[in-house]
Amino acid sequence: MSNSKLLARVDIPIYMVKVVSERHILVAGGGGQAKTGVKNAVEIYQLTHSSNTSEPCSAKLVNRFYTGSRAIMSGTVFENDKLSILAGGGINGECLLWRMRLLTNYDREPVHIGNGNARSSSNDALNLRRRRTSSSSSIGGGVGGDDVIDSTEHGLRSRNNSTASNDSRRQSEDISFENGSILGFELSQMSAFKTDFPEKEEPFVKVIRYNDVLSALVTGGADGHIRIWRYPDIVKQTDIRAHTDEIDDLDIHPRGTVIASVSRDSHGYIWDANMGRKQYELKVQMPVIKNSNQPVKYVMRGCRFGLVIDSKPTTYKLFTVHNPATRHKPPHPAYLCKWDANNYTVEKLSSIGPIMVSSMAISDDGRFIGIGTQEGSVEIYIAFSLQRQYICPQAHNIFVTGLEFLKTCQETQLLNGDNDSSLVSISVDRRIVIHNIPKQRTIGLYGLMFCFVITIMSIFYILEYIGL
């Protein structure tokens, strides 16, 4: 049932993967603040078509951007006012914003690298890259490059570069190939703002989402708060004390009306996106486990809104995954749940086997749900029926840290073959793997006509044989 391929190996542990365009994916991670020699970086890969029909898609590294002492462990990529924006967060409780500009081979001169270390064919090329690094890749590299933008909980403030810390500058490496169709990106940081304020634990931005309808970023982290920030001026609109423990996941309804959140406190809620009021609590009655002396406690691990295809008017569902709160021998099953997004009642609950879910994703057409496990396996389910469509055991050597479906469009199919859907998975094992679901083949019009003729002839001979 596995149809997977290793897209790339990276030299850092990776925690986040996002689709930038039909042809580009972005990964981020690193060693954090520990001085182990493992750098923190953002890397962008371009998907290219291969002449090999069995493995039509390959990935080329086109950009690497170093992020100083900050390892980006969560984030999102979104379009605003015809600009691509990367919002990233992680340890230290800050959300960082970068402007992403697509570059063609006419916008830049080539700088070749090998084995992960930058090399130039001449001193001029080396100096060109140094100038580009210092001018466009600092924290203040947005408009003027003179100020580093800092923040507190109450808003943004500016401070001069001379007082910035040593990690406030970002290094970038531009990678070009002989193939003239390779496209890269230029990243310049716009701002940084604090969005997590735990009293006892270390600050950590666990999840960042953006919604066009709200024109806002929504963040959740270690302090259990959901904060809504108006974009692009980054003014805090709403602060919801949502949970008593770390927020594991949240998602925004595509229409911008509500926010779903799940936490390690074992609760899931639906919040009004404008007023910040609690509307529903997500309650589900789990099946009784056979041979169990006491009820099994479950924790929601992920939540995603997805549209229902071929429905008029367009409707949406909410999907959640539920892990056993503690491990048992033999292990208890995890569950995948589908909710009615009008009154948030359970429509379908399905066991997905004795696994522990570590990550979750849904395709943009709402047809498939991707599941990553702590054992390193990747599974894909049909959203309508919650039936498993695909499984890749041990896709990674350790838990899956991120999943992302490629865009459902013709260009992706041209690059990656005629598949129903394609899912990218990452892990701290430094591997980027793509999983493909081949299209279900049909017999077509001529096949249908042939079957119809055969059926009529069979009925005729049967009737003749019995004398009717």
C-alpha cells in the first residue's frame, strides 16, 4: 500500500513543512540554542519533473536561510496584498515574520554550493553574496534595514541595530543549477513580536495560523492562551485564556467565524473568532475497551477544518484525532473523529489502530486526511468515510514532526504524476518523504458500453437456455 519516495536529506532536524507554491515546499528547524554545531535554518525546495515515469518528481534545494539561535518549529505561509509571508515561531515565545519574494534566474547571479557549504567560482561572486547577505537578510532587512523590530505583549517597538544581539542577523545561501527553470526566493524579515507568556514553563509558540477573512494571525502556545493579531500592523485584537495547559493544535474555520483548539488538558473547544467567547466544548463518547478494568482517558492531538466536496452550498466538517492519555500493554487504539461544523456533534468515530498520533494534515480539497505517528509511520484516510487509503510503515526512523499536502492543481499533477493527492512528511531524522495516492482507475465510457453489451447478451442466452 506504500507509494513513497525520499525527496531530500537535510543536515538539520526539521520540525515544520509548508507548501509555498505549486512548485515549492519550505522546511525549517535546527539545533536550537544548544551549541552543538547544528545550525538553525529555513530551506526551500523546488519540485521538478523527472523523465523517470516510476519516480516523476524530484526536489532541488534552491535557498537556505540561517535563523541565528532561533529554531523555527511552527509556522505558516500565506498570501497578503500579493505578497508571500512566512510566519514562524518556536522556543522563546516569539513570532517572526518574513517577506518572501520569488526570484528568477534573471534576478540574481549564480552562487554555487556543494555539500552544504557555500563556494564561489570567483572573488566577485563571493563578494556579491556577502553584499546580498548583509543587505537583505537581517532582521531589519525589510524596507530600510536600519532598525530591528522588537516587541512586548502590549505592542511593537523599534531599537537600533547597534544594540541588537549577535543572532539578529540572518545568513542566506542562494543555490542555482544548470537547469534554467530553477526559481528561488529572497527572504527579508519584517518584524518580531512576543506571543507566549507562561508563568512557570519556557515560552513556546506551538501553532500559528492565518485567515484571510479575519486578516489576522492566530497563535497558541505553552501558556494555553489563543491570541489574535491583526495583520499587517500586528495589533492584538483578542486574548483568550483557552486552556489550562499547552495548546497542541488549533485551526480557523475557512469562513473566519470560529476557532477550534485542542490541548494537553484533555479538552477541545470552539471559540467565536470575533468576540473570543466559548461556543462549544468538543465532547465525544469513546467506545469501551475490551478487557479494560477502568475507562480509558483520551487526549485530542490535532484538529482541522475541511470542506465537503461536491456539496451545494459549500459545507465544512471538523476532524480531530484522539490519543490514549497513557500508554498501555497491549496498546489502546487511537481514534479519528468527524464533527458536524454547525452544532459540533459527532458524525463518525473510527478507530485507527494502536498508534500514537504526532501530526495531522488535510488536503485543500477536503478529500484526504494525513496522519503521522510517533513510531514514524504515515497514513492517509478518506475524509468522507474515515477509511484508510494508504499506509507507509516506518516512513521515518522517529516520530513524524510535520505533514503537508501538495496543492490540488494541474501543475502539481504535471510535476508529480497523475495522482489523486500527494503528502509530504518530515521528521527529526532529517528526511523529506513524499507519499502519493494514485488515481482510482475507471473503465471509461467504452468499457461501460462493453459491459452493458455483455450483460444483455448474457441475459439473452440465459433466457434462451431455460426456454423462455
